[in-house]
Amino acid sequence: MKKTFTILSITAAMIFGSVGVTEAQKSKIRYADKQMELMNYKHALEVYEQSYANKPGFVAAKKIAGVQDILRDYDKSYEWWKTTVSYEEADNSDLAQYLRAAQLTDNFDEAVGIIEAKGVSPDSLDVAKLLTLQSRRKVKLEAVEGLNSAGSDFDLTMDSDGNKYFVSDRGGIYPSEMPRLRFDVKNQFFSDEKHDFTDREYFSVYKQDTTGNITELVSNVPGTYNFSDPSYDKEQGILFYSVTRDIKKVKKKDNIIVQPEIYYSKLNADGALDGFYPVPFNDSIGYAVMNPFVDEQEKRLYFTSDMPGGIGGTDLYYATYDDDMTFGAPVNLGSTINTTGNESHAFRQGDKFYFSSTGHPGVGGMDIFRSNYTATQFSNSQNLGMPINSVADDFAYRELVDKDGKVEVYLSSNRNGGQGLDDIYIMLDVYKQFLARVIDCDGLVINDNYMATLRDKTQNGNVQTTRSGKGELLAELEPDSDFGIVISKPGYFSVTDESITTKGFEGDTVKREYTLIAIPYQLPVHVDIVYYDLDKFKIRDDAKPALDKLGEMMNKYSFLDLLVASHTDSRASDEYNIILSNNRAKAVTEYMAQHNISADRIRLEWFGEQNLVNDCGNGKPCPEPEHQLNRRSELILEAFPDPSKQYEIPESFKDMDFCDPETLFEDIQKELAAIPTIYFDFDKSMLRSVHKKELERTAIMLTRMPNLMLYIEGHTDQRGSDEYNKPLSERRAAVVKKYLNSRGIEDSRMEEAWFGETKPIHNCSDVSCTEAMHKLNRRTELRVGKSAFTYTGRKKKVDTL
């Protein structure tokens, strides 16, 4: 059963007026139309059906369909709308009504086929867009415990003390032969004990106090039958309400229709109404004035009325009022809110205005809508969708604030599953909100070009995500569920989070922050060099340990590939040397096969004599050790070598900060112990030939990784004075730096410090040192990293790396 004044809007425009029938037919239809005005729906239906049986036609069929809508006989409504749209006179509004009836009776596919056969796209009908409309706010509705009855219960409000007021007809039932259809707008005659169209007691306002006790609030307006629509002005302690009074005759006329009116009364300390005052725009015989809502902030009284000059059946209006209860003239809310259907039950909260309508495209009989609000205009009216709305009637949306400031949302509905004809429901935000910021390594929000897949692992399905205006990732999460999310973007490591859960979560919003990190493609993490004999490309025995170590690392870490850059000295022709360097590169590939390293993980480059490491060019005499430095293959272990591939962060490095990719280099270096230490002869600062090879590796490393710094620490043994040893350690650091300068490494990328004998490996002041122990003290240590030295004058202190 329906809150009837809300459900006539669909048929108001389509039931009245007819064309192309005989005069007798017109007479019958006019008589049936009059019965509709008097709400004798079943009798009107009988006359319409007789008219159609005598002469079938579009007008009678449409009127029958409309009455079946009112009586909520959905199956018959569908069949009659199907008949209606079969006539050529049917327009898109009729097709929309047919499609809506089809949805209510599970005949949607059949209706779509019939509509498409007429050359009309169902998507062009507004109703089709709403049939699957879901609420923008994930909620569930629960019937309010302790308020609802077997009758109709609706329209909740609250006073300053937290007492709730609502409307109900929870009294006795008085059977009669009248149709059991409730309607609280118009009535031609009233019985003294019941509402003739429901056989139930008249509506009354009930109060539920803060302990849950329910008592009836008695109207003190003389002759009250229906007493409904409470709205409380907390500031003034005034209750507005609607009444329908016992009026039998006006100016000697007894053929009258009595309309509801709005009154207001003080609510005294005992909770009873004190006095009663009508609003000045009531007209109990001319038109309805009902559903008051007090907007205390704007000093407006919103109400529903079908007064002359409106847009449709019932429209929404407001009238201003002041502290002396002086009211302004009614103002129609305009076409953004009002339609040719029925609008009712206004409510405003902040910049949002809520109302119910049958004229806007909806999913049921009467739906709840929301519009943007300012004091001067309304805009963008939108259906709130399911589950807030249903295929039945949904109305009287209210947000009530208790003494503690807690906001609860209520609405009234006659949807299936309720306790009575209409029930009061509370809206519960059982879904948790998910909010994630996706940032880059600089902390800036990434708001485009990434994909987020959020999975509900408990419900075994994907969860839809959206983006806020700030680029945040938003979703609504089922309660008591576990979730996982994967965020991916081309060229970035994907982010996976399997820890999201709403189990036991008491808050409203699950918040996360994720960093998308660019993949450091072709990142060098280790450098080594193997050398060859003159005019040979065979792998020497002294090269095998380095290659074996690389094979071990590549097997351990699948994200590492090898770059081999091979060279020759300057002896022989350019053409010969290109071939020779190519053979040297291939030799490395063949050797690595022993470690099951496939050739596709090795990238080869060969340069012949183009890139000499020294000044031993064509025809220039050089000692053999210098030529040896040119006969080489540079081995660069690269992380994430394929720029076209999407890599994941390696499992063993999950905790590493890849925003600083050199960290991976440092970890690999620690594993390989690859940074050399340069040792010197006693009292000397000249580089040995063997250490030039070590510095060649260092030079390649710095060249390949321009973000690295090299820290050079010079030391001596403990023989000699402090004054002598400190300059000696400085010279040892300087000679290393000079060599690397010759290999193209800028001064700005090298920091040097010298410590003399102050940091020995072996403290020969405490023990008797061998020559080998003294040698370990005569050294220049090399360290790479990002940390800087701190200075105190010229003295440099090395931070631990």
C-alpha cells in the first residue's frame, strides 16, 4: 500500500483528457474521470473497462493502465501499458511508463524488444537510465526498531530533547466494502471512526521519548481527522503539522472536497500542544497545504500544495516567516524541483536540498531526489538511486541531529519486506570508505595513467574505484572483509597491498599511501674487467673467478643481466681489432653458458681499439702493462635491463627504498666485496700496475653511475712521524684521484681525506707487526655512496658508509 498523495503523479497527466471516441464513450470516460477525482478508483476502473470493451482505443487503455498503477496491481498494469503502447498515438512518455511497469514485473527484456521494434532506443527513455541506478553512497536500510507497526508509519522528526515524532495509523481496522487504499490528501466525506479508503484509523502523530516509550500526541485543532507531518522548530519550541478537519458543508454546499491544512502549536513542557494557529495560505476547500518542513536557519517553511499556478499535481513551495510568525507569500520552487508530477516532503541540510517526486525519472513510484541549494536557486536534481530508492514509494528523507551532535538519516518507504503499509527506515553506512594517495618519489600525487585493481578477497570479486578531485583513489569496502590492491603504471614497479581489511575496523575510512617508483632500467650494480693475452680472445684463468662470480649472481637474481663491452689495444689494423673485440665479447657469452646463463641475458658491445684507457695509440711505444690495460672486456652487471619490460621489486629487496636506486648498487657491492683497496710500497705513493686494473673498474663504475660519489681515504703505516705520515697519506689519496681524473672522472665527484697513521688496520704500537701487517696499513681505501664528508677546516672526517 502507498502513501497515496505521492503516487498519483504518474497518472495525473495521463488519465484526464481524451480524443477520438464517440459522445457516449466520452460521457462514460468523463464519469469515470469524476470518480477518479473522488478517489473511487475501483468504480472508475470498472467504467473505463466497460468503455474499452465497447470500443477499444488508446485513451481508455491508457486510463486503465493508470488506475492499475494506483491500485498497485503490477501484472495488470504491465499488460495494459503493453496494450497502450501498441497504439500509434503512444509517445515516448507512454513507452517510459511501459518500460517502468516491465521492470516491476520482470518483463524487462520483452518490453525492450517491443520498444526497439518501434524504432525507439530504450536508452533514450529517462526511466531506462535509472532502472539499474545505484546509490552514490553505499548504505543499507534497516527498519527502525520499536517505531513501526502493521499499519502505516512515516515522517520522522525530533525535538530539542531527543524525543522523536512520527505519523501512524496504528489503531484498529474497520472492515467495509470500500477499497483498502490509503490517501491523506483529499476526501469528500469522512466517517467518524476511520479513513474510508484504508478502513484504518485516521493518521495521528506519535511521540517516542528517549526511553523508547511511545504515546499519542493529541491534536487540539477542532474536528481533526488526519493529524500528520510533524516538523519541529527547536529555537521557538513550535511544532508544525498537517490536519484534515471535519467539514461537512460550506456556504450551503455539501458537495465539497476537504483538503489538508498546516497548523502550528507551541510544544509545552509536558509535551502537549499549546494553542493552534493556521498558516495564512491554507484553503481547506480550494487546495491542499501539507508536509511542512521548518528551515530554521533560513526562516523558511517549506510545504507541499496543489494551489493554483503550480507546475504539476502537487508542487513544493516555501514561505518566509519571522519571530512573530508573520508569513510571506508562498514561493514556488521552480522547474528544477517541480514537475508535472507530484513533489513533496522537502528537507534541507547545508547546501543540499532533498525532496520526493513522481515526476522526475525514477526507479519506483515516488523516489527521493537531491538538489544543490543556495538561498537564491536550486540546481542539478539527481535521483539518489538504489537502495535509498526502491520500486515502491520512498519519501520523507530526514537527517536528525541528537543532543550529542550525532547525525542519523531516516526515510519512509512501503518497499517489500516491511512490517506494515509504510515503515520508517534508518540509513546505515555499513560500507567503509577507502582512501589512498598514490604519490611519486617526490611526494607528489599521481592522478592519472595508473591502474588500480582492488579485490574483495572475502567476497571474491573486484571493487570499483574512483578518483577524487584531488587525485585520491576512492572505493567503498564491504564490512568484515579482506582486500588486496594492485597499482600499476607503465615504467614503474607495481604496488601490492594485501593488508587491507575491514574486519574489526571501527573507523569510517581505511587510509593508505602508496609510492609508485620508476623502474631504474639498465642500472649498473657491479663492474668488473677481464683481460686477454695479445691477439687472443681465450678466457684466461685469472679471468675465470670474476666470471664465475657474475654467473652466481645472475643465477641468484633473475633481474640482473650482463653487458659486455670488449676492446683491444692499438696494435693491428682497425678492421682486425673490431673482429677481435667481437670475438672477445662472444667468448664471455660462451663461458657464461657453463653457469646456464642464456645468451639473451648478455648484451654485447665491441669497439676494437676505439676506447683506449691510456695514451698508447698507433705507433706510440708503451710498456706491455699499459697495452694490457687496453686488452679487456668490461663487465657491467645491469639491474632491470629491458626498458620494454614491466619488472616487480625483487622479493629479497622488498624493504629497500627504490626511490634511491643506488641503494641496490650498494647492497650488491657489499655482497660482492667489490670496491678495491689500493696498497703502496713502503714510503711510496706510486701506483702499482696491478692496482691500475682496480682503478679501471672504479672508473667504469663511476662513468656508468653518474649519481655516485667516490670517497678516497689515504693512510700510512705507523713507521715515521705523524708530521711525515700525514702528507704521505695525502699524496697516496691524490695519486688515486689523479688517475681517475685521467679516466674522465670529475673532481666534483671525488672527495678525499687523509689520516696518516691514525687509522691503522693493525695497531703496531701495541703488537709487533710483520711486513705483511705493515703493508695492510699502507693503503688508500675507496668507498662509493651518496653520503658526504663533513669538514672541520682542512681536516676531513669520513662518515661511515
